[in-house]
Amino acid sequence: MRLLEEFWYGNIEPTEYGTSSNKGYKKLVELIFRNEEKLKATMMDEQEELFEKYIDCVRENQVITD
């Protein structure tokens, strides 16, 4: 799962023309990551599991729409 997270947050760029070089994009991705980590820290196990399922669905939706 860590590999997918690295890809999601722009740390792995499989394409030749990535957005990871865009400073605004990178800053936004870092903010998303920090906020997600803070949110997870406040969750009980069941809530975190549900949140992970939600994130997986959002990511799958983004892949389809991209």
C-alpha cells in the first residue's frame, strides 16, 4: 500500500511530463498528506478503516476520470 501512497502524493512519477515539478501542486499534495495524517491520528481503528476505504474509492474514481 505504501507504493500507492507514494504514487498518490506525487513522490513517484511514472510519466515523462509529471506535475510533481509544479511547486504549487507539490505544496498542495504535502498539505493534503499532513492533514490526512492529523485526521488519522484522531480516529479509532474502525473509523480509520472506513476512511481508508473512502480514500481508496476516491483514488479509484480519480484514476477513472483522468
